[in-house]
Amino acid sequence: MSDLIIGLGLFFVIEGLVYALAPQLVRRMAEELPNIDDRLLRGFGLAAVAFGVFVVWIIRG
């Protein structure tokens, strides 16, 4: 359970850094989202999930 809480904390740190350091980039990306095909977004999301699972698998063995 503590690993989950640590993971959530790290997520918020990284997310917060993106908004704090590059707010214009976040706005531009948000404006472009409606123009991106759902299948492409879904593909990127699944790739991110797979990468996250891979990293956890490598670290936790």
C-alpha cells in the first residue's frame, strides 16, 4: 500500500512540475487534443501503461 501512495505522490510531483515549468506547453497540448484521433490517443495511453508496467516489473523484479 505504501508503494501505491509513493507512486501517487511522485505522479503529482511530476505533474506539478510540468504545469509550473511549462504552462504554455500544457495549454497548447490541451488545445490540440480535440484534433487528435481517438485511436492515436488510446495507443499512446496504452503504450504509457505498458511502459509503466515494464518499469515497475524491472524495479520490483
